[in-house]
Amino acid sequence: MVLKWCDGTYLEDQDQWWLTGLHRTVELHSVPCPCAISDYEITSSKQGKDGLLQVRVSLAGTVPSTASVRLSLCEQAEPSKELVAYSSSVQEGSQGESAGGRDSAGAGSVVWASQELRVPQVRAWSAEEPNLYCLTIELSKAAGTPVQAESVQVGFRNVAIVNGQLRVNDRPLVVAGANVHEMHPVRGKALTEEDMLTDIRMLKRGNFNAVRNAHYPHHPRWYELCDQHGLYVVDEANIETHGFLENLFISLPACDWAWKAQYLHRAQNMFQRAKNHPCVIAWSLGNESGWGPNFAACAAWLRSADKHRRPVQYEGGEFHGDAVFFFGDGQEPTSEIICPMYWSPPMVLPIAAGSCKDEVVGKRPIILCEYTHALGNSNGSLRSYWDLFWSTAPEHQRIQGGFVWEWADGALKVPCRNKINKDGWLEGELGYGGDFGPTSGKPDSYFVVDGLLFPDRSPHPAFDEIKQLQQPVQFKLATENGSSEFFASLKVSFAVLNRHQFRNLRYLEFHWFSRDAAGRRRVCTPEAPLVLELEPGCEQTVSLHVELPAKELSDCGQWLFVEARLREATELLAAGFVVAEACFTIRTPKAPACEQLPHQLESPMLCAGSVAPVMSQGLQGAAARSTNSGEDIITAPGYVAKFKAGNLTSFRSTGGPELQRSKLR
């Protein structure tokens, strides 16, 4: 029986489509009788160059005295290459019977544990280098008589908070994250593996390295794919009591002991499903649900159950630790990460600098669980955030990134009913609240259409901006040494900084080219590509000689474009994909010369890349509006734009040539 409404519905008030029915595959498993593997828990960590592995196996049923368990760890790519093997009888490894409860295999089950096994020269797992191994667990009733085998991906990595920083394998992270809902424009919440891979492919294209499972545990296959392709995951319990704001007390269920079992049930389910996945680096107690003792009980349970000691976070409480009437600030002492929503950089800075609050709970990382809301024409001014996230200043070390809200628009296709009505034009089109009838969320309207991607996973314009801000390679123009009449070239140097925590830049090749104001390529020496052996945090300077423009264009500007491209294809991205890029003005346009430029060219159009220097200028001052022959003219420091009947008809830098090829609506 599938219930549409139940008491648990009060805890599932997430901002999303509420779709009934079964969203995921229902599986039936047959296991041997009278004894079977019912659960297993893997503890895998790094110690120096080696890995440490311990496995606990829960056995259900009647366990014969001759039963034994064997472990085998192999290379993921070479299953025949066994690295470590261990076996013992169940009696030798028995830790007694389980006491029962949702945190175990059930009352009366036998728990077997291996010794701590050392794996020499192990390759660590991280989102940048997701190295995995295959562990096989085999149960035998008697020597040489296996009756059941289970296999699982294992990654060796450490997660800890050290000196107020979230660290993986002892290196502080910069979290480039997105809040991901399970949603498809046709199938709703019933996702296929290809849907998940499409999202992961786009996350990789956008230089994202982390996801927050908003706001419930996701499909089991999602975690496996995040393990394989490398994404850090904040897993979140299926708890949101947003609707209790109507009662002016969002914390009501969290403070009522009658709901304690429900809260624990959801936190425990989240843990049991994802405990063995290396991609999961933190647990979230839920979203927008106030604070109370039921949340405190969930946090205590997770800390006692998780042998990896992954941090527990929650944004719904406040520092005072009491219940809240509305939303929290992410500073509740139980949360090991300060994880507020939509704090501006000026709000973050005082907390990062330290306060008396730190003396009470210790220094904690600051990672915004939501920091920019992608509804409509939004996601502007993000450089102010990313200047802090990438900063190496001591006072900024605890500011470690955040998660965009949200990943993709939640629009659904309106079904075709083959009948004529006043809303008939919507049938077969993408719709949102109110487009499916008068009771289909009309008050929420388009509030679910708030992603970086359209429903079909094509990108919004803001996607490219965020991709560049998050790029793992930084380019800085180092010098402009002037031109040489003899060589007719300009010597230019730029620095390349590896922002990765773990990965050498040898997987990239660097390309560059220059264009003059007419969009013509100018020769650069040496020619690209170049491969740099740059370790994380290291920087190297590249020097070029760039051919100067023709004489009539010499005062009209010149630009250098630099790209870091994939040398080889990955499972998700093609060779040559541009991971990072930059555009530098190496000769500044001079207004008198540029005014004549359109008359000197066959086509009065600059190269598309020439727009970048205009748009990235640090301009200040008010814009003025005037009208001429029905055309609106916006004159601002650095540029002039013209509009007619809502269409952009002209765009040029001050005193510069026309930058627009055709009309834009």
C-alpha cells in the first residue's frame, strides 16, 4: 500500500513539486537460508601512504559454527589483482549479538568484525582524483563453500575539521557546490541513470565539486556515480517543516517529543543508506525546520554511529541553541559547520574574523548551504563571494565556499488532453505552479523555476559566469613589457596558478591566441599548446611575444586569450573541453582612433572576445538615459547602449566601435 498522506507529510514540506506514487524502483532480494549477510559497514581511511580498512558484517538467521567470512580488496580497474585478503570464522570475529533497533541489522543478528587491515601505497579518494577499489565480502557455511557474496566500491580518505577548516586528506577544501533536487521535466522525480549522469556531466562542465542533496536522501545510484566521477556530497535527512511558519513557530515538531522517533528514523535511514560511500563528507539534519531537542537527538545518534566522524551540520538553528520562530542562522552549537543561507560577504567577514562565540564552540568552517538564488535574472555580483572563497588571507581561511540554489529549473511538461480550453496553449509546454489546474500550486507560481539550468539541462547565462569564478586554474597578467620595432611584437607574461587541492595540472594543455580590434588573429610565440607540471598551490609564469596589429589598428586595442583544455577525454567530457579561461587587454584602446575604426574595416564588427574587456572593467558612476528618434540611449561610464521597442540595437565602449552584430531582444 502506498500512502498519499500520512503524519510524515508534516515533515516533508520542501520547496518542490509534491508528486505522489513510487518514484524509485522496488527491488526484492533473495538471500540464502538459514544464514545471510544482512548489512556491512566499512571504515576506510588514510594513514601516511597506506590505507586502513576495517569491515563489520551483520549476519541474520541461524549462524552455523563452521561459518566464515572472507574479504578481498582489488583494484577497481583490475579485479584479478588482489591487494589484501582476510578471512576468519564467524566465531573468531564475532562481536556478539546486535541489540536491535534501526541502527543495526535487527535483534539477535551476529556482528562479525575483521582486524584492521593495512593496504600499502593506497591511492586516496577525492573529488579531483576519485580513486576507488573493489571490496568483496564472501560468506561461507563451511570451508570452501560460499553461499553469499557482496561487493562494494571503497575509497580511502579522511574527513576532519582542523583549526576551523573542513579538510579532506588533511587539505582544506574550497566548496564549489550546487543544491540538487531530483527532477525531470517529463518523468518528475522518477530519474534514470542517464538523467543522473547528465547532471554530473553538467556539474563537471561548470567546475562544481560538491552537491547538497536537497532536501532528502537521493537515489542509491546517485551516490555510486558521485563516488566514481568525483563529487563531494552533503547528504540531508528528509526533514523540512517549512509549513509551520503559518503557525509562526517553525520549531514546533522539533520541540515535541511525540515526533522524536520520526526525526530519528529519518536521520538513521539517511546514514544507513550512505554510510559506506566515500563521496559523503558531511551529514545535514534537514532544512528550514527550526530547532529543538529532536534535532539534538539526531545529531548525537549520527556522531555515535559514524566511525568516519564526518561533520554534522544544520542551518535551521541559531547560536543561542534555543528554538526559533522563523529561520535560523546556521550557527547552532550542535552544527560543526556554520552553514547559513544567503549571507552577503559583509555578513560573513565578522564571523570569519573570530568572536567570543568561538570560545564556546571552537572555530568552525563557514560554508553557505545556499548563497545565491538562481530565480529569474539573478546570480550577479558573485565575484565578491569568490574573492573570499579563493582568498589566502589568514582572516578568510575559514570561509570555504557554498552551494548555489538551485541546480535546475523544476518546470514540468503540461499533459496534452486533446481538448480546447483557455489554457490550451500550455498543453505540451513546460509549466509551473497553476498551469495544471486551480489547485496545482498557483500561489507558488514560478518559484520552482529557479535553477542554473533549464529543465532540459541546457545552461542559463549565469552558468558560464559561475563556471569561470569556480575554475581551478587562475590566470593573472604579470607584465606588459612594451613593443619592439625590430620584432614588431609585444612581450607579455602571465602567471598560471593551480587552485586544486590534490591534482597536478599535467592533465591540461594551455592554449593562447591574440586578436586585434578587427578580430584578426595575431601570431604568438611560442605557439601553443603547453603542458605545465604544476602541483596544487604552485604558480608558474609563461612569457610570449605577441605580433602587433597593423598600423591603422595599433591604437584600437589588442587582447590575449588563454585557455586550459583537457588533454584527454574523460568518461563525461571530451578532449579539448575548456576547463579554465581568461581574457587580458594587452593594448588599451584609445578613443580618437577607435571612433574611425568602423570606417576602416570591411565589416564594422569586433571579435566576440573583444566584449570581455569592456564588460569586466571596474566602472563606477551613474548611468544617464536620453531619447532620440524613439531610441532609448543609456550612457554609462565605459559604455553606451541603445534600445528601440525593447530591443538592444547598439552596444559600444565609450568612444569605441560597434560591438553588436545583430539585434537582441
